[in-house]
Amino acid sequence: MSFPYLRPRRLRKNKYLRDLVAETRLSPRDFIYPIFVKEDLTEPEEISAMPGQYRWPVEKALEPVQKALDLGIHNVLIFGIPKEKDELGSSAYSSDGVVQRAVKLIKKELGDEVVVHTDVCLCHYTSHGHCGVLNKICRNDRCSYVVDNDATLELLAKVAVSHAEAGADVVAPSSMMDGMVRAIREALDKNGFTDVAIMSYAAKYASAFYGPFRAAAENAPQYGDRRTYQMDPRNGEEAIKEVALDVQEGADILMVKPALAYLDVIRRVREAFPQYPLAAYNVSGEYSMVKAAAKEGLVDEKKITLEILHAIKRAGANIIITYHALEAAQWLKEGLDRELF
Ligand code: PBG
């Protein structure tokens, strides 16, 4: 060998040495654990599309939160599944809606021990399953349905304020309406919630990776799809435009979603906006694909999950929203990152 000193393998010969020089460290403190709360349930029901995840009755919403806390995860993201849906998604902004009740309960019991994030959207609450108000537009006898951006903003603002009133610490608008961050910021401030932060789903793609979630949250659109508001998976530069707008509008935390097929987008956003905390959403399809492959014995679930989560952090996300949060926290506690890599 002409350059005997070029031997990167020297640093790989022992797991403690590999650990010493590892560039990325994952911690339960990086995680936000998503929790589904469903109205009118008495017992938790397992979500068949997402093995290991449950829909929780409001009265038992503390259980998964407590489990997270016990593992050192102090951030949760609440999704609601209401019993009533209508055209305007009115159960999304009712003060005794499913999310509002769950948040009140969690904050009353646990106070500052847990940071409660809430998903702000209408799709779980509208009868048609879209993320906003639907208008029927007819021209020359041809009719189509269009999500009315600006009418939707008013409702999203109401949802956010109702979550803040219930005690949410961070609201996370996910509808990809133009101007949603500004509308929510203004409404929160006007109602005295200047200290409630906004984690914006800033670059959210129209992704097939949301499949299992739509079964879980019962929010699949009844007709049409979300391509007129969520981003085209073919675009990367456009993510910077979307994120820049949310920054201008007052977002506190930025998010890229999904995570795994969008590591390049995470990296670009990290480099373009190094001053902002960046979250990545390791979505339902990413989770359930791992579960399915592990069940078939095709992959080692612990190792592949830790590999994925480290990759998301390595790409530049400092916050990871993941259904694997509880298991991953347990595996990290056991030191499996050092044992497996
Ligand atoms: C609702 C919303 C979705 C997810 C989070 N919030 C789904 C969607 O746009 O259909 C997806 C999360 C996941 O797949 O884990 N707007």
C-alpha cells in the first residue's frame, strides 16, 4: 500500500472505540411520541395497520403519556378521532372536542412534565376527509371540488386557539394551506396565547407513506386526493420555498414529512435555516413497513429502526416524531446503539 496511514478501519475495531467516534447520538429527548385519542371508546383498540399503536379513550389518554415519561420522552403529539364529522369539521374546534378534552386531562395531571403538541387540521373532522372547507365549482356543466384556502384559514385558527385554551404547548398545523402559520399566529396572539409555539408541517409531501395513518385516523379523503395542497414528491427546491414562507409567517419549529424518503430535503432545510429547530416525521408507512418486514423475519427490527432514526438525525433533524419512540427509547436505554453499530 502506498499510503499506509490511510486506514479508517483503525477506528472501527472495537465497539467502544466506534462509539467514541460516532458522529450522531440519539436520545429519547429527541423524540415526540404521537398518540391517537378517539371519542366514545372505553378500552384502547389496537390499530391493525400500525401494530403496537392504539386508539385511546379520552379517559385513558394518560396511560400512553405516562409510558412515554417513564422512558424519558417528555413530548407527545395528540391526534383526535371524533364521533361526529360534518362538512366544516366543527368538532375540531369545539371546546369539549376529543383533543381538547384529552389535552386538559393530560395537562391537569402532569403539568410541565409533558410538552403537549397538537395536530391542527380538519381532515379527521370533515365528512369528506379533506383538510379544509370544500367548495363545489362548476364551469360549463363541469363540476369539481376545490379546497377553499382562505375560508379554511379561519377554521384552522379556531382549532389552534381551542387547543391553546385546553392547555396545548405547541400547535402543529398540518393542512398545507397557504398562509396557515400567519393566520394561526395572529389568532393565538390576539387571544393572549403569545407563548404557544407553532411547529409547522412546513414541507409536507403528498405521500403514499401515510397509508396506515389514514386507516388509523379514519381521515382518508372520500373523493379526490391531497395533491392540490400537499407537495409533489418530485420537488426538493420547492421545499425551501415552503419552509421560507412558514419562517416569514412566524413558525417556531419547522418540519419535513415524511422522513426516510426525504433525507435530502431534511439536509437542505437544515442548511438553509440552521437557526431553526427542525423536526422530521417518521410517518406511519415507514413504521408499518418495518413492522411488516420484521414480522416476516426479513430484517432485524431493533437494528433497522435504530439505523433509520440515526439516519434521520444525521441528515439534520434534531427532533423526530416517531411511532417507534417508546421501543427505541427502551433500546437506547439498553445501550443497543452501541451494541448493534
Ligand atoms: C393530517 C395528517 C396526516 C398525517 C399527520 N397529519 C395524514 C394525511 O395528510 O393524510 C400523517 C402521519 C403519518 O402517516 O404517520 N393532515
